[in-house]
Amino acid sequence: MKYWHEQSRSCRIYLSAAYLASVPFAVLCFRAPNEFSLKWAMLAVTSIFVATINIRLPNLSAVISMGDVFILLILIRFGPGSALVAYWLNILAAHTAEIFRRHGRNLLRKILIHRWVFNLSCCTFSTWAMYRLYQLVLKLNLPDPIGLVLGLFSIAMGWFFVNTSTLSLALSFWMKRSFWSVWKEGIVLYLLNFLGSAAAAALISLFYERGGFLVFLLCAPIAVVLYELYHFYVQKYEQAEKHIQELNKLYLQTIEVLASAVDAKDRYTHGHIRRVQAYAEKLAVHLGVEGKNQMLAIQAGALLHDIGKIAIPEYILNKPTVLTETEYEKMKIHPVVGANMLSTIEFPYPLVPMVKSHHERWDGNGYPDGLKGEEIPLNARILSLVDCYDALTTNRPYRSPMSREEVIQFFRRESGRAYDPAVVQAFIDHLEEIEAAGKSVVVPTGGIWGINENSSASTGNGRKLEKAQPTLAYSKALIAGPEVQRELYSVFEFARADFQCLRPAEIFSFMGGKLQALVGFDAAVFYEADLTRGVVV
Ligand SMILES: [Fe+2]
Ligand SMILES: [Fe+2]
């Protein structure tokens, strides 16, 4: 949970509304018949004591408090106002104990007042709802124990719905997730807790009528056993959860090493995959992508989307000018190669379709399958946009990065053509946040080679030259105009080209392209000499 000033505007409005709305309900509770006797005080003190031994539900922002049983008991025996006071004290005691357990004596700095006040407001709503429902059942004049059981059942259900809906709504604002996805999480545990507490309260109430206050002495051992059992289960669950998280981390780290092999091969895109990952994650959250598996697919898919480039000759990948048709055709196989490579691994999340479709276009003119609109998986639609965004905002030798306005204009133009209009809209709406996510990415300067390519020839986000390149005063060249840069790149590309894997036609086309940038011509004729026979072929 964040501090008040870190909350979104909508969240602050919701919290303020809850604070205000709880006041009349508190008044109603206190105006109903209540009893603040010595017995009430003893029960309230017992509930506060028990409330401090609460159990945090794994993965959820809620706790199950053992004090709940006593609150219900106070509600049916002493009235809603008496229950509300005990409930408020319970919440304060439970939260303080929780913070103390986590942060020791530094607890004062960790207290989030707005969260406390919100919880107190929620208690007020649920206490009134429980009281009204209980009153309705009492009016039916059913004989005991049916009346008591039904009354407590209605209390449990009222409590369950009011509590889970107010809390889930707040969590959906805090975590920027849909209400439904938050609400359904842990729903069974909540329901069991509320029903269990109501059943325990019914039992204690029946005993209480017979044995008076001493009956609690009998209940204490049962409560302790139940608490220990539950605690044991929660601990086991947390251990398993921790193990899964560690495995996922290891998985992603392995994937990253694999992916950085491509990142290192493509000299213009250093850090590209990490930035694309950061952008994709942010955009996915704003598009309402939910579920751990979907997010993991996006994290891994962003890293691995260009893994198929391993099959593309380096001279094509690093070509500083526009690709020829043949080169482009070659480049276009990388999504399929990537998908084929990855399909041999059993990923527990939908990663392969994302990699395969990251160059599809919304209008159907993309590749490899020419998928159209929503036929393209959402995560691939997200990836294709952020992939392009990173290319546009990264310094390349043949053009400078686009400004924010130019980026917006570009994607507005391409909305409905290359990209999904909804994805474009979410991207433009949250561009500032997405930009910041990219800036916060730390790219190790040494890369996977462990060499710190420490050159003053920084090209912004672009990759620096490799050690193996010809010694060229590149830093100075970058200060020169783009024409000079292009020529230098052509010389450099020419020098380092590896012709072994190319057919003669490809070699000539490559050489022609490079020479064009250097000398300029309308037509070029190449002769291939057979040196063994001393003839021109
Ligand atoms: Fe790609
Ligand atoms: Fe990419």
C-alpha cells in the first residue's frame, strides 16, 4: 500500500467518499440499542487480545483475525454500537501488531493513516449491514437454535459481501486492476473465514447462555489448535509460493541470457529487449492484462521476441541503410524461426504465439501469417507497438530519435493500420509513464561479453561499436553530418562483411549498396574472376 500522496486521484476520491459515507452509519450504530457493561468490556478486551494473533492471507492484502468471532458475539449480545467500538479497537490492535512484527520499533513511520481510517470505515459499513440483516431474521421469530444459526448465517453473508466489495474496490484502485479480478482472489478463504467465525460465534453464544463468561476458558484450547493448524498451512503455502517465485526468476534470467545473444549480435539495439520488456509490462497493465501467466508471457516474450534473428546474417541485421527486397525477405523469417525454436520448450505461459506474431499488422498486411485485428494475440499487439516505439526513440546512425510529439503523431497515423487502436490509445494516454519505465532500465555496459565498450562515441540508447571493429576515429565521425556517418558505415560494413554464407548475387547486391553510399552511380557491373584458370566467369 502506498502513501496518500502516491495514490491516484480516483483512489483518493474513493477513499474520501468511504470516510464520509461511514459517518452516518456510525451514528446509526450508536443510536441503536447498545450495552456498554462490564461483560461487554471483558469480551472487548478478549477480542483485542485475540486480534493481535492474526494470520496474513498469502498473496492477499488482508488478514484473518481471530478477534472476528468475538465481534459477532458482541454484536448479537450487546448491539451494533458496542460491536463497532470493539471492532475499531480490534482493527487498531491488529494493524499495530502486524506493523510491529514487520518493522519493530520503527512502526510509527510505517503507519498509513489513510489505510487505518479506511479500514475503520469498512468496519462501520459491515457492522451496520450485519446488524440490519440480523434484525430481519429476528423478526421472523424462528425458534432457537434455527433462529440463531440463520441469524448468524445472514450476519456472515452480509459481512462477507460488504467487507470484500469495499476492500476489493480499494485494492482495484491501488493495484490498477479490475474489481472482479481482485474480488475473486481468495474468495473461498474469505467465505470460509466469515462462515467459520459466525459458526464459532453461534456455538460460544449458546455456551455463554449456560456457563457465563467462564465458557471462554473452555474455548481457548480449541481456538489455539485451530490457529496453529491454519498457521501451519499458511506457512507451507508461503514456502511453496516462494519456491515458485525463485524458479520463475531463474527462468527469466536464463531467458535473458539466451536473448542477449541476439541483442549482442544486433549492434544498433543494445538494451532493446530490456527496454521493450519494461514498456510492454507497463502498457499491458494499462490495457488490463491480468493473471500471472499473461504477465510472465509478456516479460519473457519481450526478451525473446527477436531470438529468431540468430538465423539472420549479421550484415543484414546491422545494415545502416534500408534493406533490399531479398534482405527484407530474409529478415522476415525471424518470427517463425524464433517461434519454432521456442516451441521445443514447454513454457507454462502462452509465449510462442506472441513471438510468432510480433510483426503482424492490425490491417492484415504484416507477416508471417497476415493475421488481422483481434486474430493477433493481444500480447503480440502490445509487443509490436513497443518494439517499434523503442526503434523510433533509439539513436540510429541514419536518423536521430523521434521527439515525444513525433512519436504521438506517428502512432496516431498508424492506429488502425499497423497497430490496434485500443493499444495505441492506452500507449498515448500513459506515454509519460512508459517513457519513465524505459529510462529506469539498467543495461550492463559490459554486455554478455564482459567487455566494457567504453567509448566516447556514445550513440544515446544505441549500441556502441564492438572491439573487433577497425580502428576508426568513430567518436569524431559521429560529430560529422549523417552523410559522413553513412559513408563511414559503408566502409566499415564493407570491411567486416562475411561473404562465406552468401550467393554471388547477394554478394554483388551488398557490394553495390555499399559502393553506392561511397561513390554514387547509376549502374554498376561486377565481374567474377576464376583465378585458377585466369578467366572472367
Ligand atoms: Fe522482430
Ligand atoms: Fe525488436
